[in-house]
Amino acid sequence: MSEQRVHFYQVGSFAVGNRLLSADDRTVQSSPHRTNSIDSGHRACQGCGEALGARYALDAAMRATNGQLLAVNATGCLEVFSTPYPETSWRIPWLHSLFGNAPAVATGVAAAMRVKGRSDVRVVGQAGDGGTVDIGFGTLSGMFERNDDVLFICYDNEGYMNTGVQRSAATPPAARTATTDVVGAEPGNVFGQGKDLPRIAMAHDIPYVATATVADLHDLEQKVERAMSFRGARYLHVFVPCPLGWGSASNETIHLARLAKETGLFPVFEAEYGVVTNVSPIRRPAPVEEYLKLQRRYAHLFGPKGRPDIVARLQGIADANIARYGLLPERDELDSREDD
Amino acid sequence: MERPFAITLDVGTSRANHTGSWRVERPVYVDRLPPCNNACPAGENIQGWLYEAESGGYEAAWRKLVENNPLPAIMGRVCFHPCESACNRAEVDEAVGINAVERFLGDTAIEHGWSFPEPGADTGKRILVVGAGPAGLSATYHLRLMGHQVRLVDASAKLGGMLRYGIPAYRLPRAILDAEIARIIDMGVEVVLNHTVHDIDVERREGEFDAVFLAVGAQLGKRVNIPAGDSSKVIDAVSFLHQVADEDPPMLGRRVVVYGGGDTALDAARTARRLGATDAVIVYRRNRDKMPAHAEEVEQALGEGVTVRWLSTVDRFESERLVLEKMRLNADGFPEATGEYEELDADSLVLALGQDTDLSLLEGNANVEVNDGVVQVTPTMMTNEGGVFAGGDAAPSDRTATVAVGHGKRAARGIDAYVRGEEFASGDRHELATADRLNTWYYADAPRTERPELERIRRQTNFEEVIGGLTEENALFEARRCLSCGNCFECDNCFGVCPDNAVVKLGAGHRYEFNYDFCKGCGICVRECPCGAIEMVPERI
Amino acid sequence: MLRQLEGSKAIAETVALCRPEVVCAYPISPQTHIIEAIGVKVKEGSLAPCEYINVESEFAAMSVSIGASAAGARAYTATASQGLLFMIEAVYNAAGLGLPIVMTLANRAIGAPINIWNDHSDAMAVRDSGWIQLFAETNQEAADLHVQAFRLAEELSVPVMVCMDGFILTHAVEGVDLMDQATVDRFLPTYEPRQVLDPDDPVSIGAMVGPEAFEEVRYLAHLRQLDALDYIPVIAEEFAALTGRASGGLIHPYRTEDADTVVVALGSVLGTIKDAVDRLRDGGQRVGVLGIASFRPFPIAAVRDALARAHRVIVVEKAFSLGMGGVLATDVSMATLGSSAVLNTVVAGLGGRPIAQHSIETMIEQAIRGELADLTFLDLDEGVIARERARMARTRRSGPFAENVLRDISQTREDRS
Amino acid sequence: MFQVRIHGRGGQGVVTAAELLSVAAFNEGRHAQAFPSFGSERTGAPVVSYCRLDDREIRTREPVMAPDAVIVQDVTLIHQVDLFGGLVEGGYVLINTSRTFEELGLDDLGDRFQSERLMTCPATELAIEHVGRALPNAALLGAFAALTRQVPLDAIGVAIRDRFHGAVGERNFAAATAAFDHVTREMEAATRASTT
């Protein structure tokens, strides 16, 4: 939850802007002078959450670093749709090397800056969930373990979308992907697998780990800002819905991200040096169905041949998250927070 | 620096790639009609003036408000605010306290002495307004703004009509009433008081008026035939309240029964309490759910010690003894007599059974059509007689002050068109900004601010105003609870949520526009617009 | 200063003189002594400013180097064998991006069967990656090549791999004339990148290039390799003028002027071959040696000239392409195309198998007599091969032949003793 | 060219011995090449190192297959490893032991090689005495210098001191000197025995 205090105004800090706030308190995205780190003309799908998340995060990082930012990108949708020759959408210095090595490349860039005494120049590494939790995991863990001065951002859309929607270790149970089809007794991705990277990152005791979604811009930007206040390895896991891979309407991207958080399926929190320091409480609790039903990848769970048993298991996952992170605080506690 | 071919690219070059060609639907900014505006009988642009108030621009807000209604301090007290009933915010938490903000703006305007804009350039047209109640005052105001000359005549000694003679001072302090009326009169109005118009045609001809607006109100209390002893004190509520307003209250005794279930009945009962009645009992033939009076009025009355005999009719009134017949509701909800009777001690009986309009001044005119005791009018409030307009309680409608104010405005527009020899054309109404168009997630949680109420004990003994005003802080808070339904309030959401950076921010007050070169038509801006001010329309393919 | 020291140490000392700014490595035999020694220098502060990064894999090592180089830092790493294969994706990437990284490859065989000893299979595996591959004959040359490699890499914006035989060179203690800092500085200017990540001049590096331009990109990379063919001799000459040492260059001919038979080889085996050639010369044979110093780019014209007089060319190589034959020999055959020279391929020294001077001499004599097969495996134990093939023919579940061979050889030894 | 093969076990300083020998020769202005038997042997396993000494450039990279001298640091290897394989006619053998060739069961060596070039030296004992640790390599280098006269003892000393600084270097050199003296005495005794 944003620590920024907003004098009550219509949309508080939920919307992108707020005409009555001072410029300093507004989101970077509300400014016509934002960097537009990733600019128009990119070839992302309609309603792409990753394009959005990347602009949000990098523009915030650009503000936090006063424009002294270098970005390293893993292979994936973000890379492919942003830099097909002869056009690039990036407005910041940007380097793409490989799928699995973005964290290490970022380490190298950071090392170069350190050796050149450019402590003002900061480095961001970024990848999708495949490049982070799967193929890039080794280099990421190495980067964490050495506490290299890199903010690594994972744009998590829960699968290999660039290659045609295959399962990754971030694909949730029951979700349909091209490699976890909705056939057999346990349709979709199996339960009991997958990798919770934010928690793994925390286990490295790095200075800062946070999760965020494209549905709460103030929160996301504040986390980028916070991340940039640390030296050393930092990790930001941003939830970015994918209309193509999830079979959702292109206009539902942000709504889905919001529901993922409000159902408890995607806990939004911050941790410093391995300890959770802050969680974003659920504001309007919603059952998982509300989230699942908007996505074709879960269509097999509903309708006449639906699988309420599987939906219940997914609700169980959400409930476990709610319990683990305390996502549903006592109402009066929530109220006092709002009063701030 | 010589850069490697193809693998290294100059920044921002993708702007050459116009992804707008992918689009099959395009987002378009729209203004939708907010439900409050839609519900306001006076046609106020409520969302519009709340928007100004949100930023503390109270004068701008007031000016936007009085574009449609010149009596905000009054309406902020007496209006039964259908706007709030329609308010979409009720779906989030509670309706915005529009009425309270209106009163705040009205009071602030009086406090600061803000005046109306200069009247328009003189058109040379002369308009007669008959009746200085809310309809007449409203018409006068609008006509003056349009540059017409107005003669305002009224049979009473003071201006205000039912605002003064029908609404007790504890609901509408006289200083407020006088101040807002004075502001209208200060626009240059010829006022003629204590003047009863007996024949409208004569009056119009002799005064060489180009048009006439009849706003004579409904001043006649309805009477029913209730057998009553000679000594029994029976009075109609309209007369009762009028006499109180003239500071000549009738002697009703300690036990007062009011017969009827409308707001007037409540006004009468509450007034009686203030005049010293220990028992103020309302007799009403149906139950509370069916009572036409506004719930908050009922609540306040009960709070002041007024009691109600539900499902009862007055059968007869015999020397300090009222005989009531018990009623029951049939399957259709209509009351039926039961044949059971009970008695009630009473010193006087006040009849609040409705009002009629005195239309004797039209008797000489065959063209003006009168049905059910009210004048039939067109949408611009014109009767069948050219140049003769009617409104307020004299025309068919809900008989509220706000409706009357709205009639005054519409009549003024109609009159203006008439005297110019034109047809009045109202603009196209925007599509209604219904709740389903909104994305209420974005609005901060904020329960409404209640206005303070006068302590109960003081309400039973004097005519001090019962409902207080909002402090500035509260008014600001309340204004900011407005969802701005259907109208962009520049929250930057569309600008921020576009994955293709295809929204252009035009600067404060100028909203946004789409850059269709890059908009892929994903529709996120529409889905995430809090107030529903964007819609998708199919591209022509 | 001439010093008697281990090859790895000589490399570490020399690399340090080149003022690398980021050194990143993951340990693998036989490269370890190099990176250990550089690590000490960074830690003690004698190599500064320099960031030394211990990474979790070779893949990360090359990736860190990529990032550092793209950000404008002089980057160095070292690896061998499996490590090179583990980083191979990044190896190609570094070349594709034109990043002037210098890497020492302590040549070692590739498993399975796992084998830590020297051959050239690893270098051959990245032959087509776009890296310049220089082969050192001695530790002196290996050290010198590193200085030239940085110059070459940064001048052409292309990565350079200095290949030196694992253990045979890396672990050999011999005399090496180490350069001094001033001389290195005179030869190697400060790194001025051709492209760099810079907040003040942002670019996107590493675009996705489709069919419309990929071929051009590749061809341009090829041209850059051809440019290197021109440039390598230039800097070798400059280096020679500065140090008096003929390290580097494209090729190293030895007694080829009047040679009927020329043996072509890469790396440290050239010394042994030279001794053999001297012996044969003493016996009246007109034999010469051609060392290939630059394997990629392959100096086809220089090789053609050097072999113009030869009637017989014997390519001795420590790697081969399974199912085909010699790798270096294939390249050499392109240089001898059209000539009447007979070409023999001799595969030797795989997995650290010692290459004896005696075997070389015997092989050359056989070749001269026309008795050498087109593709010969030096000192191959034919008996083991025959027995294992027979066994495999007999038994369906014959097991992994690597282990069978080991069992067979130890059995044979016991039988003999 | 003079080629040396040193046998020992991992951890006994076999590789260092070859290196020191090469440095000693280098310090004398000679060409030298030292290298280990490249392997992944661990402490205790049999290991071999080599050293070539020459007055001209050493180009060959083949393992030493026909050594001019064999140094055995650990006699327990005698029946495990072919210690004397390839040793040239007239080659030297230096064994770290306080026993005799006969006691070691190596009497037949005298038949194959020149007996005055077969030498034992209690290098481990000397190391314990002078260095305080059972590391016989420095002592054996002293013995080697005395036996083969390929490098002077002083050059060995420079190499040792270059490698081991301060007291450690001095103690190692003391061990080397003691071994040198021991071998010199043994050789003089043998000479006296043969001439009488």
C-alpha cells in the first residue's frame, strides 16, 4: 500500500492522476513529461499487460534515478515486440542478450558502472516469467546471492506467451496452456508444482523484494522508488495479465490484475532483507470465480461440465495466501489506513 | 558513433509504425448525462458545479449552479433532492450530499455578497410574471438574464410565495429567503405587491406585455366535509402556515390533530409543536410506507415529539373529541374502512389534504385549457394562448419548489423564443451515465458527511433552523465524493493505462484526445475510466 | 622481464597489464590458475580499478562480460571445455552483438566420457560463433596474444578467444618474458567502444532482426573477420617492433621454404612437430611445419601461399568432426583446392593422449612413403577397437563402450604384466 | 637436454619440486620446462611431474618418456608404479629413503643402471629435522644437485627462497644443503670404495 498521503479526493490514490494533488505526489504516469520508456508503435497485442507494466516500472525508475538508467532485457515478448529491426520502442539505453542471462548481463552492466565510478547510473534487468523463474533462474539467483546492484523486474504473465502460450513454472494450477491442455482427469496445469519466486528471492536475504500489479500504479511506482533507494540486489515481481495467453478480453487487463490481488491469488507485499514489511490488504474481497470466469484458460472449470472441485482448490490457494500474508485485516484497521 | 547495422537501433524509432491500423473499434470521449442532473427538476448541472467545488472554486461552482437555479441557499434547504435519490454513489456507499453542498454554496454566496451576472442587453420585450413564488422568481431571473423587462406581481405583501407562506422558518430562515429574493430583484425587476390579477388578458393588454407567465401557485387548502361541532376549531394547513408566516398565528390549543400525510401535514404538526402544542398528532389513513411525506421530514417530526395515528381517518370532530375510523390496507395497498372507531382528544384539527390553484384570472380566456384544476402547457410551459405561459403548482407536476424553479427556467426559455418569434429547441440530451457505465473501484471509500441537527429540545420551542450547514471542510469532502458520472474529471486514468501511449494529455482543464495513429483499440481506457466518459465505437471497415 | 613461471600465471600477469575493468569467471580445469591469480590481484588492489565477479556458471560469466562490455568496460573471462559449451549461447551472442570481450580458452576435451585433459574439441565447437580464435604455441605467445587480442577486439568490435592448450601450456612452468605496464599501455589504448549503453545517448542494442536484414548482418560480421585478416598481421608487426617477439600473426611457417611435405597444426604440439621435423631434416627429408596462429578468421590466402610448393600436406589436429574427419584439415583443403598436393589428416592427442615426437616422425615418414591413410588416428589402439566392435556385434546390451574400453585396456595391461 | 621425472603422492610437493628445479636452472641462464602429469589426482594418489633442462629452447610438449633422472619421493610407490620405465641407460635414480636399495628389494637396479648413479637420501628425515614437516622435496632437490650436477646448490637455494620467503625458505634450503652434503658424502664414500 502506498505510504503517500493523499488528502481525500474522489479517486484518492487509486486512479493514475488526481488533478488536485501536487505534482510531486502524482504518479509518474500522470505526467505528460513521463519518459515513455517504451514508446508507441511497439507490436504488443492489444491490451498487453507487459507493455504497460514495463512502461510503469521503467518510467518510475527513470524518475527515481533522474534519468540515469540502463536496462537489460531477456528474450521474450517484451523484447520481440519492442525491438524488431529497424524500429525500437525504447527511449532509454537498452540491451538484449539472451533468454536466460538477463540477470548476469545486468550484473556486468552494473559492474561496468561501478568500475567507472558512475554510481549515479543504475541498472534494471527485466524478463518475463519464463526468463525469470525458469531459464533465467540460475543467473538470477547468482545475481541475488552476490547482491549485485541491480533491480530485477519480472513481468509475470504466467506462461511462455512469446512462443505460443506454453506452461512455465509460474503458470498457476488448472490453467490451460498449450502444454497443459484441458484433457484428462486433471485438466490444465497440475496442482502442486510451480515456483514462488518472490519468496525464493526473499530467501536470498536481499535488501528488497516486492510484488505489484499493473492495477495499482501508485503502489507499483512507490515500490520502484523504494527499490531504487537501496543498493544491492532487488526484485520486483509485477503481475501483468496477457489477453492472448489467458483468453481474456483486451480491455480486461487491468481489471484482471486487480481481481488477482483482490481474490488473494496474487498477494501484493514488500519485504526487506528477507522479512515481509508491508502487505496490500484486500479492499473489495472477491471469490476466485470472479477472476477465473473472465479467462478462457479456466473455461473448463465452469459450465455444465465444470469442475467446482478444482475451483474450490484454487479458492484454497487464495485463502492460504490471505492467511499467510494477512491480506484481510480487521475492518477498523483498514479504515484507519484509509484515513491517513 | 558508428553503430552496428540492424542490431543496434536509435531510440524511439517505432513511432514510424502506426499500430492504429490494427484497430477494429475506436475509443471516443463522450459526455454522459449524470443521473443527478437528470433527476434535478431545476435542471441543475450538479456534476458540473460539484466539479468546481471539488477544487475549492466555490464562486465558480456557485456561478455554474445559478446558471439554472437562482435560489441555491433556499433549495439547499427545502429541496427534497431527487438528485441524491438518483446518485450513483449510493451503489458505492451512500449518495453524495448534493443538497448540503448546494446550501453551502448558497450560504457562502450570501456571506460574500456574490451577485448575478449583469442582465443581458435590453431586448425591449416586456414580460409579466404573476406570482412571486419559486416559479415566478426563477422565470424572472432567467428573463432578466436574457435582457427582457419583467414586471413581477404578487397578491401577498411579500415576495416568495409558498417559500414564505408554506414553509416554516425552522426549515427556511427568512434572512436566507430575503437575501436570495433580493438578489434577483436587484437585477432590475419591477415588483408589484398586494396586487391580485383578476383577468390575465386585461392585465396583459393594459401593460402591453409581450408575454405572461402565470405562477400563481396552489394556495387554496383542500377542504373535506367533516362533521364538526360549532365550537370545534378546524383550519386548513395552508392558511395555518400562512398566518404563522405573517406572525399572526391562530390559537389552536394544546392538543392539535393534523389530518393528512404529506409534507404540509408534517410542517403543520411541527409548527404546532413550536407554537406550544403538547400533543401534535397526525392522522393518516395509510401506513408509514405509503406516506407521501419525505422520510427525513417524518423522522425529524417524530424526533420533535409529533405522533402519528396510522391507518386512521377522521370521521367527525365533536367538541374536543375526534372520532377516528380505523382502516386497513387491501391487497392492492388501498385503505378500506373497518367500521371500528376510536376517539382522540383534540383542541383543533388542521386539514392538510392538498391544495388547489385559484385560476379565476383565466376565466375570461377561452383558449387556455384547464384540466383537473391545473393549466395545460406545452414542454416550454406555453398554454394554448399564444404568449401565455404557466408553471409551478399551477401547471401539472409534482408540487415542489424545485419543480417550480425548473418551470420558471423552461418558461423563460419558451418566452424568450416566443418573443423572438422562434421555436425553442432544447439541445440533445446525452445518454444517461448509469451505474454500470462506471468503474467505481477507483473512488476512494468515503461515507457521506451528515449535516448537524439542532438539539431536539430547542426544536420543540422555537423556529430556529433545524438542519445546520456544512463546514467548508465538510462541503469540500462531500463535493469530492462526486463520481463525476459520465463526465471526464481528468483523473489521467486513460492517459496512464494505455499500453500504447496513444492518449494525449491536453493540459489542465482541456482533458485528453486519442492519437489514433497508435491506438490499437484494446478498450482498456474505456474499462478503466472511472466515470464512464469514453465509449468504443466500431471502426468503419 | 623474463621469468620462469607457470603459464597460467603468465597469462594472469599479462591480462592484468591490459587493465581489464571487469573480470568474471567460473572455475573449470584447466583454466582455474588464471582466474585465481587475477582474483588475487584484484583483491589485493594491484589490479585496479577492476571488478572481479565470481559467478554461478560459465553462462553467467560470459553474460556478465556481455553486460560489462556493452556498458563500455573492458571485459575478460576464461573458460574451457564444458564451460565453453555451457556458455555457448552467450558466446555466439557476444559475437553477434560485436562486443570486444577477450577470453582465454584453456583447451580441453569435451565429454562424455568426461575428460579434463587437453584437446581442441572445445574451440572447434565455437568455430562458427563469430569470435576471432587465436592459437598459442607457447606460453610466451599465449601471453603476448592476450595483449594483441584486446587491441584487435576493440579495434574491430569483435570478441577474441585466445586458445592455449590446457595443462600442456597452462600448467607448464617455463620462461616467459613478461611485458611491463608502460609497454602494454603504449600498445593498447584505452577502450573506446563502438557502441555503448549511455544514459546521455540512449540506443537499443540487440534488436530482433528478421529475414530482411539478417543475411546482411551476418555478412557484415564476416567482413569484419576478413578485416581482421588484414589487421592481425599489422598489430603483430607493431607488437614485434615493440617487443622483438614474433607472437601472433596469421601463420607461423617453419622450414617450409623448400619443403615437399608440410605438417599443419594448431597450438603447443607445433613444438614437438618442429623437433620431429628437425630430426627428419637431419635425415635428409625436406619437411616443414605450418602453424596456424589465427584459426578464425582462417587465413586461407596465407595458407595457400605457404603450401604452394608442398606435394604433401599433413594436418595434425587435436579434434575432429565425427562422421566426417578433420576440422582444420577441411579448412586447409580449401586452401589447397586446385593444387595437386596430397592431403592427410592425422587426429592426435585427443583427451590428453600424449603426442610423442617419435610417433610424429614415424607418421611423417609413412606419409612420405605414401603409406598413410587419408584419415589417421595417431597411436590408436586397434586391438581395443576390434574387440569392442566384436563385443557390440555379439551383445545387444553391450553397455557404454567408454567403460568397456577402459576395462579392456586395464585387462590388457594386466595380461601383459 | 636433461629430463627428470619425479614420482610422489599428491600433497608431497612433487609439482613444486619440478617447478623449483626448473627455476633453479632458469636462474642459471638455462632453458627449463616443468610440468605436472595433468590429472585430477587428490592428496595421497600417485602423481608424477617432469622437468626438462637444456641449453637451448625447449620446444617439445611430449611427456618425458625417457628420463635422464628419476626422483622417487615416496618409496611406497615402488610396487605400484613403473618408477623406472623409460629411464635412459646411464640415468640417475634418487630415492627418498633411509633404507638401502637391497632393503627396498631393488637390487636388480644395479644390473640395469650404473650403480654410482643410484642414490638414496633420507630426505623426509632431513625435512623433519630442518623444516619440521615431512615435505621431502627441497631436500631431494639438494640431493639431486649433488647427484647429477645439473644445477648448482646455490641456484636451488635461490629458487627455494624465491618460492618460500623468510624462515621457511631458509629451513628448506638447510634441508636441501644437508641432503646435498649427505649425497656428496655418499658419493665420495662410493668413489673411495671403488678406487680402493
